Amino acid sequence: MNTLAGKVAFITGGARGIGRAVALKLAEAGCDVAVVYHNSHEEAAAVCAQIQALGQKSLAVQADVADPESLREAFETFRKEFSRVDIVISNAAIGVLKPAMEMTLKHFRRCLETNALALNSLAQNAVPLMSEGGCLIGLSSLGSVRAIPNYSFIGASKAALESLARGLALELGHTKKIRVNIVSAGVVDTDALKFFPNREELLAEYARRTPLGPTLTTEQVADAVYLLCLPEAAMITGQTLVVDGGYCISG
């Protein structure tokens, strides 16, 4: 399945969860992959080993995606191994699960910088390496358009991410033939979901309401990311692809 043979991907939050699934999916399709991590060094190394076992090059790169300077340094490390990049996935995310009335400016800035600004910082570093075009994909969630308890600041940052992607799609499509899209996932039982106090309730509600349920896996989200990377998606840009098994259509 070498549909993306010869391509190079740069994936933030690539050591665990959805990012890990995306890294392996793209490697299976023929991509060399840079796995960007913040604290998960051992997990990143393990993913790189799996990618290499698939016959692809891999590189683990440490970065704080909320810090533009840290991302610049990450791309310096990346350029020592790769001369170009074709696919950039902004997957790393952060958030505090509290009522909005208890949140502070520090919380809001951290959410925005990690979940939304990172896409712009990634674009600024990656575009010079995309001389033949390419695609940027951000990972969002249903909280960008729906009210979820204790999720207000994260949801606001995801809404900003989706809006930024549309702006970048307009700007980079005209000048660089680079596509920018978003994949918005439903409830996925990742490590991050364990921090939700109502985790079991969320999973049960998702299973009850989802026509194609009862669960949504990281691999299924990775499949959607993969679809947007294919040459057949050459005219898709500025869009948010919702992958939720139909959860949103039922009320």
C-alpha cells in the first residue's frame, strides 16, 4: 500500500494516541516520518522503531509546540535528516478540564498557543520545505462547535484552530499550492480521555447515540487523516472532516 511512497511527514504529538496511529498509518503508506514529542521520549522511540520495521526512515524530535522557538529548533533537527516535508500534522494538544468561570488568562493562553497557534508556527517552518506543494492537517474535536462541560477553553482553542486552517488554506493555496484541512474526531478512548471525570458517561453516551458505534478508534481517525493526504484529495482544502460515526447527526 505505497500510496504515499517517497513522502515525508512531520507529526506533532506523534508518540501516543491519535498521533501514534497517524504516524504508523502514514508509514504503512510509504512515508518517512518525524515523530515529534514533548515528554514521551520512550514512547516516541518505540514508534520510530515500529516505523523502521516497516522499512521507512524515522526520527524522534523533542519540541514544545506552544513555543515557536522550540518548533524552529525542531525543524533545524529535522533538516539534518530530511531536505523536504510533504505532510505536516498538528496533533499535539493540551487543556484544563474546569468550568470557564474558574479559568485564568494563563489557562487560555496555553490552550490557544498549543492547540491553535502551533498550526501557524508549523506552517511558517514547513512551507519553505514544501517546494512541490503539500498538506497541513490539524486535529480538532467536537468541542469546537458543541458545548461540553468543563471543555470551554479547549473548545474555544479548537474553534480557533479550524478558523486558522481556513485562513491558511486561502493564503497557501494561492501562493504555494499547499492544502490545509482539519480532522475533527468524536469521542476516542485515548489516554487523554482518562482525565475526564465523566469518561464512562461520555463513552456510554457515544455508544448509545452513534449509528456506526459503539466505539471510535485512533486507527479510524488516522484513516481520515490518511484520506486527506492522498493525491485524490488534491482539491480538498479549508475543510473540517468530522469523524464521529454519525454522533453529531442524532441531536
